[in-house]
Amino acid sequence: MEALEIMKQHRTYRNFDETYQLSKEELQTILQASRQAPSWMNGQMYSIIVVKDRGIREQLVALNPRNPHMLHSSVFLVFVADLKRTQKVAEHYKVDYRIDEGLDPLITAVTDTALALENAVIATEALGLGSVVVGSIRKDISEIGKLLQLPDYVLPVAGLSIGKPSVEMRVKPRLPKETVIHYDTYQEYDYSLIEEYDDTMEKFAEARETKRWSKKFADYFESSPNKQVDEFLKENKFFQS
């Protein structure tokens, strides 16, 4: 399938054929595509942990019971923002490593990580396979860090379950382009466009959604953010304590 068509037809899969095994060639193709993603100054400030061990995957599901596909998919990848590598470089040159003085290094590393993740998603779909991005690995981030034996300066950003889909999915509608695309300057738009999207998603009627799109995010952002991430960042030297 052409790359543009793959991106336009993207959909998330959460149900996988447990008998299907990703070949070494398929896995390496996905990883190679991921590693060729753009990155700031070619810094490549991320790492990819390929989780094949069933015991580790069972523990991941125990921490994230709503995501059993982490165990049942062919492979589970964890994409981490990795500033440990550049810390080693700073040590080699005997210079200060001042990433804990501001947000920009972390934003750079997370951006690099997200770009690598997206390349993996596209490569997976080009192979005729399916995937689902798992952001909830940050929910119990300290436990995840210990489970994967992450050193300091390394932040779990998202996981990716990959396999052969066993249930077909529809292409999910996106927000009206007027709410997302801006030319030259940020443009205000009428809230009715969000209400229009609420109606669109209600008609789409995805079984796992129990609230209107807008209400889901109103409720989410009314709650206090996940403080575990803040503590993890401090403990792992991204920020000064």
C-alpha cells in the first residue's frame, strides 16, 4: 500500500491473533523504519525496548488491566525518551549536564520518541499488520521503570502492541479541519465545531466510548494530572528536586 494511503487509512487495533508470530524480518523492518525517523540535530534521543518475555508482559497487563493486548499481541515495544546516552557523552567530555534546569531537553527527547513511534506504526501497517499505542504505561510509571530496569534520565513515553488483527476496525473520524489546521497565525473557531464532532463520534458509536468526546476530556482535565510522572522525572534527574 502507498505510504499516503496507509496514513489516511490508519486505525487502531486492540484484538490480535494470538497464534500469529511476527517474523524476525518483520520486526527488524519495523525497528529499522522507526530508527530512521527525523530527530533534532540527529540526536536520536530515544530508545526502543522490545518486550518478548511473557512474564514481563503479564506484569505489564497486571499494571494495565484494560490493555490485555500487551500480552496477546505478537510483540510489545516500549518507546522511551532517552537522555542517558547524552549524559554519557557529557561525562566523556567532562562537561556539566544541565538538563534539569529547564523543559526544552525533555520536550526534545519526547518529540524524538514520538516520531520514532509513528514511524513504527506506519511500517507496521505497511506490512499488513495492526497496532495500538499505549500511553497508559505512564500510569504506574515507577513500577514500569523498575520492571524494565530503566536507568536515570530515561522516561517511558508510550508502548506499542503489534500483531495480526483478529477484529476489523473502522477508520475513526477526526476533528473538523478548522479546529486543527491554522494558516499563518492561530485562528479562533466557533465551539459549535466541537459540538459537531461530538455528534459525529456519537454516530460512529465506538463500543468502548461511554461519554461524548468533549465530556471525556472535560472530565479528564478536571482531574489532577498524574503526579507519579512528576515524581518520576525528579527521581530520575530530569528536574531538580
